Amino acid sequence: MCGFFFYNSKNLIKRSKPEILAIKDNLRERGPDNFNYIQKKKFSMFFSRLSIIDQNKRSNQPFTDNKQEYFMVFNGEIYNFIELKKKLINEGIFFNTKSDTEVLFKLIMHKGIKETLRVIQGMFSFVFYDVKKKKIYGARDHFGQKPFYFHKSNNKFLASTNIRPILENIKNKNLNLASLKQYLCSSGIIPAKNTFFSGISTLPAGSYITIYGDKCVIKKYFKPIDMFHKKKYSEFKDMNEESVIKILDHKMKKAVERHLISDTKVGVTCSGGIDSALILKYANEIDKEILTLTN
């Protein structure tokens, strides 16, 4: 995992060294390998990296192009980045790194946010800033595995993987009493868009946000029901059990294989339950020397 903090304001003031160190401390737990930042006239980006794919410094973030017309901070992994990269290369698009970060970056640059979210598979939260169009895009993965917190007021937009950097940069630090009451009166549940602070929201899973001037629009790009295909369901329904198990076996192996793409050592935590044991079984078929951790 990695950590980011994005700050956009009409009246942006450059951070002092103690303020930058405070942001670094807030993000360090999510990424100890590298900390970097960019400060411009109307926005700033801070990023703390956990290096998994392409550990070279060329893949450090914040990410930008040679002309500095686009900027991005990205937390997560794009599982199908190799296939997507091949397609982009066939279209004449060049790459300078071996990272999934650059693939995501180039996809948004050349294909736009809607098409990018349609084709990527993974767990992610990111902020992409188009300087030419003066548009900010933020997105969270299909099932909300990665966090995305934000604050939007009349003159600024803040987004982060962590609540604290946002909390320390807004005036309204009041608790959201409705969220607290629901949390205490349930089994730890709060509304999907809320946090424990009234000035900070969370981007719902499968959603993306667009900031343009004073406009703020949130749209859904994915719902779990989208995974249901009536035609495929009818096909599987008429199949015998052996054929269905064979298809499921292939799909699970491919899913585990995509999760094992890494330039650092990979391990599997095994609790002894059916799910982790099944993942370990497929991981072991792909890599006989995979590290196994159990309690």
C-alpha cells in the first residue's frame, strides 16, 4: 500500500519544512520506501511509496509527464496492467518504466477517465490532475479496498488515503454525531459516504469524483450487479458439474496469478480456513517456493 495527500486551492500557500515533515509522518505508515512531493501555484501532491512493482526510483510518485501537463498520485495495484500496456504499445504509446503506475497514468491521458475505469482491474485509489483542462479526477476501486477521503469547500479540494492530513488542513474539525451514533448502535457500521468528522467524506466504492472549478460531481462506474450476465448464467446453468468446476478452477488460478505479480518477495498468510488454504494451493502451483505465513 502507499499513501497520498492532494491539496488544491485558489489561495495555496507553499508548505514550510515542518509542515511537510508532518505530512510525511502522517503518510509514512502506508509507504516507508520513498517520500516525495510537488508544489505548484494552485495544487500540491505528497506521496509515500511502498515499492512493489518496478522498485526503481523512476516509478516514484507524484507521477507526471515531460511537459508537466498531467499529474497523478496512485495507491494500489492494477492487476491487468501488462495486458493493457501491450495494447497501448500497439497504438504507438511509449513507456519509460515497468510500473502499473505509468500504465494507469497513460490510460487516463490517452483514453480518458471513463474508459480507464471500464478496463482496469485491481484495487486502487488515485487523484489525476489535468492542468490544461483544469480538471481533477479521483477514483476508488470497485469494492472499496483502498481508502479515499476528501474535503470539498468553496475554495479548496483535499483528498488523501489518510484522514489526518485532511483534518489538519481544514477549519471544521467537528465530530459527525450521526455517524458516531450509528456506529455505536450497530456492529460498527457508518453510512458509506461519511466519516467520524463532519468536514470529511469518503468516496464510495466503485465511484469517481470530478472537480472542475466550483463544481463537484460524483458518479458510480460500477455496481456488483454489473457482474451478473444473464446469458452466461444460462450457459453455466445447463452445464454439468465437472465442466463448471473446471472453468472455476481456471478462473481462480488466473486471479491468483495476477495477484502474484511483484518485483519483491511475495508471501501468503494462511489462517487455516478454506479461503486462504485455497489461495495457497493455487499460489503454490505457480511458485513452489512461495513464502507461507501462519499463526
